[in-house]
Amino acid sequence: MNPFIELGIRHDIVNAISELGFENPTPIQEQSIPVLLTGSNDFVGLAQTGTGKTAAFGLPLLELLNFEENYPQALILCPTRELCLQITNDIKNYSKKMDNVHVVAVYGGASISDQLRQIKRGVQIVVATPGRMLDIINRKAIDFTKVKFVVLDEADEMLNMGFQEDIDSILSTTPDEKKTWLFSATMPTEVRRIAKKYMNEPFELTMGAKNTGNVNIEHEYYIVRARDKYAAFKRIVDFNPDIFGIVFCRTKIETQEIAESLIKDGYNADSLHGDLSQQQRDKVMKRYRDRSLQLLIATDVAARGIDVNDVTHVINYSLPDEVENYTHRSGRTARAGKTGVSIAIVNAKELGKIRQIERVIGKKFVKAEIPTGFDVCEKQLFSIVHKVHNVVVNDEQIEQYLPRILEEFKDMSKEEFIKRFASIEFNIFLDYYKNAPDLNAPQEEGRRFERSDERGGDRRDGGGKSEYTRLFINLGSVDEFNRGDLLGYICNQSKISGRVVGKIDVKGVYSFFEVPNADVEKVMTGFTAAEFKGRPVRIEVSGEGSSERREGGGGGYQRREGGGGYNRERSGSGERRSGGERREGGGGYPRREGGGGGGFRDFSGKSREDRGERKRRF
């Protein structure tokens, strides 16, 4: 008998979740489902992310609600739109063999009119972020007077994001006799206060000690100088060829800059932060779920609710401001009983924070050493060997080519063939990491070298000033360009290296990018008479301001009559290239052929070998 039936879940739901791969309940499901199925208790459940909390409350709701009635009976509040969509899709999947189950996702960044239409048609379960839910309540477009159950998922994060007042306002529209179920990864004072305010003698369930981390996660930290952080980060990534990770930064700006640097260095990476539109966020997440992205660079808020299977590593490029947020970050890996690694890249002054986190999660960090260039080369070589050994051969398709292949290699011994084949990609790493420096910072030097690094650690090219000019181009996202695509197009057209291109800012019908002052003329010449899909491409020096029309002509652009695009009135001064860290070896990562994701599209018709560029394969 299926263990979920023994917990009290009926056959049609069990059949649906069995098709989803649910075989045995997780500990939180096993302990909470029997309690919640009674429908008679308020409930507080403490468990780490990735332990199956959605099913822990979603399955009991499907048992307890009356789906012959089309009015709101359950409200689930969660902190982010990604989590809102995930919960909605999960409950729809759990109920796919049931009739007349209506679940609506209510969240910002999407059409409110579509959400209002779905509510008007009839709904039993509303999954919502607090801000958009309050907006709909204020429009008097939903009636919660008959709600039987309210679920507060990721309660600690909702409070961290400042939703306390919104939650109060929303819950004031629900009946006093409802049952409230609260789920949280940690139990700070604010969450305890919510439990006391809205619950009556709740049943409390804690899986493991309060606020502790997932036992399946290994925690490591690397001590580096500030100026070497980006190079060390890349070396850690290269030492893990099969990495599929999330990289956390503290700010939106840092997130964007690290992602852009990785794209230029040939990695399949992209950013996720609050300044992206919902359409952009959805596009990035689709690529990540499809594994065409190797690395997702994210802020804490943007990453809440990301539930992607098989994340191998979480990398803390910057430690979080709040120690408790580390628990949420690391919980993105080792989900559903799997194992994972959480890495922190720190300077010596941050060791105190590492000790704080250890006390919170109840587990020791392992101090790890940044791998040497030789270590990386060795790891990459045997990764190639393992891929060759495990590749699936399509005998039927390749059979027609075998005679020509064998003829090509007839004069080569087995040993010679293996050496040459492995060297195709091994040589790239060997050249790149030749004479690679030791990036490990001596822990005991601590404050002395960190003060020095903080003064000059963000300067590129060894700390010297490098002046850049900001250029305008009349191509943008409407032309299906992202930053990586535009970088490739610029490099192909003007014959400059992607390593020298600075910040790229892709807008709707135009974009901005930075190049060293010395390369401006070369870029201008490269785009002489250039066309894209039959229309002229223009490059112009940008003013200090934006591309928007200015009154009185100061340094921006004025739209020309009948000409499209912009006409420069007065060129402004160039801007310094912003952000980023000094790169290892003074340049970008050697790009390899193949792979998808955030690299380059080929607009020139030439091979990448002809252009001296290689793209990293995922």
C-alpha cells in the first residue's frame, strides 16, 4: 500500500502524486499531514526549504475543502511570485485527477485583470503574494468571509521583506474561526509574534533543531583577498565542471555586474534581481530550469521560491546581511533528500560571521583551499574522459559517417588518438592556468591586507584607472538581443575583444555599452554601413544622461524627423567602467565551442575559430 494512503490521503490524489514521483513522504509530510487532516488545529511547522512543505499543507487542503462550491475557502500567502507560481502549479498537479478544483495565483508583475477574471469565474484556493492580494481586496473584488484555512508559507521571509502590515490587513478580512497554518524555515521573534497573534494554542512541529540547516548540505568557506574574489570564484566554478548552481550577491548592482562579467568570460550565466520585469524573470528562470544556464546570479529576494531540482552548489559571493538568510540561501540545494554544497567566499574580516552562521545552522564549515591551476586542469581533463566514457551513441545515425571517420584516423594509433582528442579542450585550460597564482589569502594576516584591498580592490587591470566611453546603438531587446548576444554582435562587427567591453545596458529599442577610449574609433569604423535585418545600425557617443528626449538640448539625444533613432546634439564625456573585480590572467575566460545559454550568437557567418574566439561548453 502507498504510504500516503496510510497517512489518510485518498486514492485519486495518491495516484496523481505517484505519477509525479512521490513514493514515500518526507519527515515533515509524515508528521504534519495526519495533524492537518483533522482540520481542528492551528499549526506551526518549522522545517528547512526543500523538505516538501508544499505537499505537507497542499494535500490536506485538497482533502478538507468542498470543491462543489466555487468560493474562496483557502488562502495561501507567500513572499515571492516565483514561490506563488510554484505552489499553484504543485497543487494543480496534485489535484489533476479531481474534478472542479480551481486554484488562482495572485502576484504582482502580471496582469491584474486576468487574475480578477479567474477569481470571478470561481475559485476555492487562492495563492498570493501580500502586496497584490491587498490590492485586490481593496478593489472589493474578492470575498474571504467564508475562508476556512489560511496558510502562511515562508513566514520568516515575508516578515523580512516588510509584509507585516499587509498580512495584518489581509487577515482582518478573514473570519475568526478559520484555522491558520504557518510554515517557516526559521523562528525569529517576529514569527513567534504572528503565531501568538493569529493562532489559538497551535500544534507545533519542528523537524530538527530550530533554525538549523539541512543536514545533507556540506558547508565550505574560502578566504581570499578582495581583489582576487572574482578570479577565485571562477576557479572554484572551473574546479566543478558539472556545477549547476545559484550564486548569491548582496545587491542588484553586484548581481548584474557579476553576471555580465561571467557572460563575457564565456560562462552560461544570467542574473535574477528585482529590477527585471516579470517577462524577463520568467525567461531567465525557464533557461535555468531547462539547464541552458549553468549559473544563476541572484539577490536574496529574487531567489526566494526558486524550486529547481538538482542544484549542486550554492555560492555566497557575498555573505548575507542577516545571518538567518544564509539558511534560506543554502536551502536552494540538497532538496528532496539529495546532497549539495554551500560555499562562502570571504575575506579574513568575515570569519566572525562564519562562526555566527555555524552557531545558527548547528554545523561546522570546512575551510577549503582555492584549487591550483594544475588541480583545475586535472579535474577538467577527467571530466572530459568521463563524458566520453558515458556518452550515448546513436549507432543508426553515425553509421553512415564511420567509414570516413575511420579513414581520417587510420594512420593514428589508439594512444595518439586519445591524447589528441583529450587535448582539444584540455589545452585551453592548460594555457589559461599556466603560471596561475595562489589565490588563497593567509588567514592570520587578516586586517592588514584587507584594509589595503578595500581601498583598491575593485579597480580592474591591476588597480590602474582605465577610462571608458559610453556608446549608443539603435538595437535592443525588441531585436531579440540580450547582453551576451549584443556583446557577440559588437565584437564580430568591430573586431575587438569581448574582454575589453565594459558595462552593457540593453533597453527596448536601443542599448548602451562601454569601450576603452582607445577603441572608440575602431568600433565606429566597424559599424560603417552596417545593417541589421535590412535597417542601418548606428553607433554614437552617449552623453552623461539617458537616451530620453531633453528640453534645451543638454548632452542627450534629440529625435530626428522622419529618420528614426537618435541624433546626437552634444557628446558628453566618457564614463569610467563601473563595478567588477580584477580578472585572473588579466582577461576573460577562454571561450569554447558549443553549449547554450548566455554566450554569443554568430552574426558574421564566420566560425568562432576564424575570429579567435572560443565559447565555454556547458
